Amino acid sequence: MAEGDFRPIEADRTGDGLEALAVSLNATAARLDRTIRTLTEERNLSSAILGSMVEGVAVVNSSERLLFANTGFAEILGLDVPPQSGSALVEVVRQTELLEAVRAVVKGEPRVETEIVTGTLRQHFFAVTVASVRAADTLGAVIVLHDITELRKLERVRRDFVANVSHEFKNAAHSHSGLWRKRFSAGRIDDPQNRLRFLEIILEHSRRLARLTDDLLKLSKMDADKLELEIRRLSVAQFVESCIETTQRTAAEKDLRVSVNLQQPLPDIAADRRRLAEVLQNLLDNAMQYTPAGGQIMVGASANGAEVTITVSDTGIGIPQADQSRIFERFYRVDVARSREVGGTGLGSPSPSILSKLTAAGFG
């Protein structure tokens, strides 16, 4: 039994004390076997639960050595495999905030909460909870890492939204009031030479306010799942050509060359023409805004089975690698000063020189 063998002991049925001892030992062995099986099942269940958690979980003892770490903990810290039991925490963890939280709990704090950031180009944010726990009759700590990257991203979007919308409304409002103030104070209310120029400026700012309001209404409908789509049969070649016609005049004024390369044949697709045109026009507008004079804008379309891919690329200024993961983030703009100069809210395609795929089901 000491070696884990709980099979019953065969004893002669002589009715003496040795038989009674054998019966007692067999009963004890059966109880031990059931208890160990129960503990093993509970341990396996706990290991399975902790191992399947997306949150990182680890347990350290008072000497700051790991007693347990699940796969999520290793993935968050960028480790190939979970660290071995007995590894020093300082050899595994490089985040100072996490190490300080563990040390505070080991010294007697019942619970410490903090945040850590991993990655450089693509940062991930994690909420850290370190709580005291008894491990092997000594005070240890259990660590839980919870991914809050999306929450931080939403907070950043909200801040960008407030800043951008406030800036757009403030500029337009100040321009209106400033122009009228200048005209009245300078006595130029009836000056025919300046009247037309003032009205054109006011009209442009009014259009900016209208575009901003329209963008916000669209965003509200999308968030409320009330943006209705009118799906109809659509010829890709005709659709692209119509968008190019709208762009050609502006491109010519900016000395930009627009080229089109459409694979033949292209199947018809099922799409909302107006919404799809907004997407493609946003890409073309960004390409024109961020491509210097003399540059080129390339529009292409190709078919892969029942899917059609439309691409827009240009010879513009491009975007830094650090910002590429945020190109489809609402209200985000790489060059804020330049973006505000050309206008817009960031609700369209927010960055220049990007390659976008628009796929739709074909008609066969």
C-alpha cells in the first residue's frame, strides 16, 4: 500500500487475529484507493480548466519560484512552452510591474492589481491580479493576466472621436463667426469684391459640417445594426469605371495618373452599389490626398472562383509600420495635421496607400 498497490490481501479464513487484520487492511486500502482516484480526477479537471483558459494563470511560492503556469501565461509572455515548475519568476517575466506586484503579495499584501504591456509594434494590454495563496504551508501568490487590449482600443477610439469631432465643429463654427465679425467690424458687409470670397469660404465650412453630421449618422446606424443594404446584381467592370470617372477630374487637377487593370472575364457580384461605391471612393480620395503631384494611382480587380477582389494602391507617402495595424480603426489618422488640413473625420479608410480587399459572392 505504501508503494500505491491497493489490491486486496489474500488471507486464510482461519478466524484468528491475522484474518481480522487482513480485512481491516483491505478496507483501508479500498478507501485510500477511492480517495486518491477522487483527488486525481479533481487535479486533472483543474489542470484541464486552467490549461484551456485564455487568461494567463500562474502560481508562485514565497521564494518567487513557479509552481504552476498554464499555456495562456506562456503565450502572453511570448514563451514557446509553459515554464517548468521551479523556475525563478524573474527569469521568465520581464515586466517590472508584474514582478513588483508579486513581491508585494509575497511580503503580506492580500491582493494587488496593475497593468502590463507586451509587444512593441503591436502592443497588447493586460490587467494583472495577484492574490495571496497558501502553497506548501507557505505564503505564495496566484497570478491572473486578463487581456484588455480591445477595451484600451475602444477608449482610444473614444478619445480620438471626441478630439476630432470637437476640432471639426470648432473650426467650422469659428470660421463662420470670424468671417462675419471681420465683415461687420471692417464695414465690408456690402463690399462686392469680398462678398463672394466670404460666401464661398462659409459654404465650404458648411459642407464640412454637413459631411461630419452625415458620417456620424451613418456610424450611429451601423452601431445600431440599422444600416440597410440593397443587394443587387452588379457588374464589377462598369462599377469600377463609374468610380474612376468621378475621380479623373480631381486627379487631373492634382497632376495624378489613374490606371485601371481589370482581369477578364470578371463575374457579376451581389452588392449594395451605393455602399460599395462609398468604400472604393474613400480609398481613391485617400490615394489622391496623400500622393504628391506626378504620382500614380492603380485600381485593379481580379476573380478567384466566386469571389472578386478590388485593390487600390498608389505611389504616395505610405504609412509607418507601427500604424499599419490601425488603418481600419475608426477616427484614426496617421498624420493628424495633414488630415485636418484636407478635412474628414476618419470614418472612411483612415490611412493612405493601403491595399484593401472587397469580396462579394458571385452569381456564377
